[in-house]
Amino acid sequence: MLQMYPYDRNAAVLYAHQWAYGRNPRFYDYEYLGGDCTNFASQCIYAGSGVMNFTPTYGWYYLDANRKAPAWTGVPYLYNFLTRDNRSIGPLAEPCQLGDLLPGDLIQLSFKGEEFQHSPIVVSVGSPAAPENVLIAAHSYDADNRPLSTYEYRMIRFLHITGVLRP
């Protein structure tokens, strides 16, 4: 039976700060194969959750550059995994508003207004809740403590990580 555990936001943010301008050698760098942003976001979320989901196709895991779930590196697939309805191992998230974001949460951006292409991690949220007070870390446009307001995008969605399901 699976139980809900807290997400370690501090661990996710510390990881984001440590690797925002570098690459953890334990993970392949997909920068030149479509981008590394969601791989980096998954690494941060993994640092805060401590568990992967090894379900073929629909899970969320990384073994090596060629053995990973689509959700580990794909923007829409990560969204689908985090917001899944079925109770399976791994972090869970729910769509939220800008004002609901906490450090360690995820933002996804669409630059063209068609599909979402970028997955930065929230590292700080100031007051009042406004794009200039939300700071992010990301790969593929490497950044740390970058204000969300400095991005130009057509669509945006926010994901608040609610916890981690574990056995």
C-alpha cells in the first residue's frame, strides 16, 4: 500500500542551485538533443522526492542516456506523470496559480503558444506573488535565481508538488 510523504523542497532547491550552471555527471546532458531543461527539472524533483517510478512507458525514471522514461526528459510527459490520477510511486503535483507556488515547484512555458517547451524549477518566491518575485533555475538557457518576469512566453502553467507516494 502506498503512502504519501512530504516532498523535500529544500533538497530540490539546493540541487537546483548546485547544478544550474553545471551538469551532474550521473546524468546525460541532452542540451544538443532537444534541450536539457526537463532532465534538469526531473533531477531536482528527484532530489526532493528520493524515488523513481520504473513503470515502462508511463513511469518516471532514469537509468542512463538511453534507458529513461519519456516523462524524465519530455515537457508534456513530465506534466502528465506529475498530475496522474492513478496512485503509483513517485512525486505528485497539481496545477495551481502563481500565488500557490513554493520553492521546489515546477513552471512550464510555451514560447510559441502551441505546446509547452520549457520546465524551470522555482527556487524562491517573494512577496507579493508576481513574476518578478518568482526566481527560477533551469538548463537550456542555464539560469539560477532568474526572475520569471525576464522570460517571454505565450502560455504558462504552474505545478505545485503536493507530496511523494512511496510503499
